[in-house]
Amino acid sequence: MLSYPTPFTPPTTEDDRLSWLRLIRSRRVGVATFYRLLEEYGSARDALRALPEIARAAGVEKYTPCPEGAAVAELKAGDRAGARLICRGDPDYPAPLAEIPDAPPVLWALGDPALAQRPMVALVGARNASSLGTRMARKLAEGLGEAGFTVVSGLARGIDTATHIAALPGGTVAVMAGGVDVAYPLENAGLADKIARQGWCVSEQPCGVDPQARHFPLRNRIIAGLSKGTIVVEAAVRSGSLITARLALEQGREVLAVPGHPFDGRAGGCNTLIRDGAVLVRSVADVLEVVSPEAPSRPAAAAAPGRDRPRASAAVSPAPPDSSTRDWRDMAALHDQILDRLGPSPLAEDQLIRDLALPPAAVAPELLSLELDGRIARHAGGLLSRVN
């Protein structure tokens, strides 16, 4: 008898929502595993029942899913913070974010969700921004707001802060690395309160969680996933802003960058992006040419940051990644194969895929999962290494 993957269905009852929360908060269940389990077992409740046996078969003894009491406590903490839980498939869940393969199953939010129903553009950059950089960020944010766009950023120092302040009258979304009720850095607590009242604050982390290093790449994928395009104003060659740009590219979204002086280290990342095919931004008009609804689609750009590889198509399926041929144990085995083939010396991603003898589409999501988990690192030129 042939078996078919279960169609994606959002939670419809409070019990369903509680089960979703328990499943995504269970140990060793990341976003990709969440969707695979949901697809295989049909519901979060059934997946929770199956998890201990799945874990035992994978060599993990005495596994217990997230207790119901812990999920109830998270819901109560969200209520105390005035935040709202939004599940993928809910009317207020942002449609562009739902299209990416690793869309967060649940989001906590403060403020006006209607801002995320408008077209959005992300604006990110250096924490140690120059006066010219912050001035450019303000001009772009103001112009995008006047053109009807909601401006997305990450509430960090520097470019992010200037962006949110300038975009607040027109509408801004702050994607938080920790809980939506935890401002980081602390100096932006007042700004976070303003955005919670006049804009929209969103996070996939529980309320009350202080941001950790591993949370920032996860936050960056949400910034990119919400947006039609990501603009980098100032960024060093190795910076979180370039991670956001690369994720945007992998999601099939536009990448734009403001050029800078070659002698300014804060311009190195932006200049590299432009060299590799990002749209050069001189004013908001350059942005609107690319992201406006009436803008013609551009031919594929040349490369991801630091890579010699064609740009991904902007057509992204709204469905979770197809995993009907691979279950949780197979995914763990593939992770082991990837890690076994990588060491401290960087290896070309194309060579790794050839060594695994698997389709690139099957390997790419697992590479991103391992990168977000801090187990592998990317280097310029499409190289990968294992993080010990």
C-alpha cells in the first residue's frame, strides 16, 4: 500500500495549540523535525506520543517530550507579558514568513499584527554604525514607510536602532532574539516599548528568555523571511548582517546593499555583496525599483555572499519541506554523515554534496540546520568546516 504525506493543517483548538507548543519545545525537536513529525503522524498530539519510541530507536534513552505543565507555564508567561501566541496557519501569521522552508511553527507577538500584512522590507547593518550609515538608514526607512512598506529590523544597536526610530511613524517590525518582553540591548528598552505599542514585536522564543548567541542566526532568518528584500547599510566582511543577507538569498528574496569606501571596514561586507550581485542602493528609489509590486522581476543575480553560485528562484513553495522519504532517524543519520566528512579544514559545499551522493535539495536544509545549531561554519567561497 502506498503512503502519502499528511497535508499541513494548522491547529484548530486550544488543545492543538498546546500540543504544537509542547512539540516544538521538546528536546531535539527543531523546526525541520517538527514539520517532519507533523507530516508523518498527522497531528502534534500523535507525534508527542511517538517521540519516546522514535528517540529510543535513534539511541536516545529515557526521552520525554516537553511536559504539558511547561507549555502551560509558557502560555501564562505570555499572557502576563500581554503577548499573543500565533501559530503557522493562523490568519495573523505573516504570509511571506510561512513560505520559507523553516518557518517558525509558533511566534509570540506584541503590538499590531496588521503591519505584517503589508509588504515588508528589512534594513540591517553594523552595530558600530557611522554617522553617514545611520543617516542613510533613516532616509531609507522614512522613504519606505512613505511608500507603504513596513520596515523590519532586529532592534540591535547602530543601524537597526536608527531604522526602527525612523520607521516608527510609517510602521516597523522588531524581530527579537530573546522573548518579545526582553529588550536587547537594554538601552533599547524604551524603543522596544514604543514598537510594542505602535509597531509589532515578534519572536519565536518564549517570553522572559534572555537572548543567547545561538538565537541570533534564528532571528535573522525571520527578518529575511518576513521581507521582500533585505537591505544591508553597513556590515563588516564577517557580520550577522551578512548572515541575514545570505538567508534572504537562500529564501529567494532580494538582497540589496549600500556601497561604502573601500578603506572603511564597515563597508567591506556591503561592497562584497554588490560585487557578488546584490542591488546597489543609492536612495530609496533604487529599492522601490526592485521591491515595488509593479517592479519587473529581475534575472537571477550572480551569487550568494562569498559564493560563486546562481541566485535561487523567488518562487518558494508555501508547504513544509517534503520529507515523506526520510524520517527523524534518517535525518539524524544524514547529520552524522555530514559531520563525519567535515573537519577543521574547510571543504567545498559542492564537493561535500558529491561525496554524499544525494540531491542538493536534500542536503541544503540539513546544512542550514547544522549551521544554526552551531555545529558547522560557512566560509568565503562556498566552503564549510566542522565546529568542534
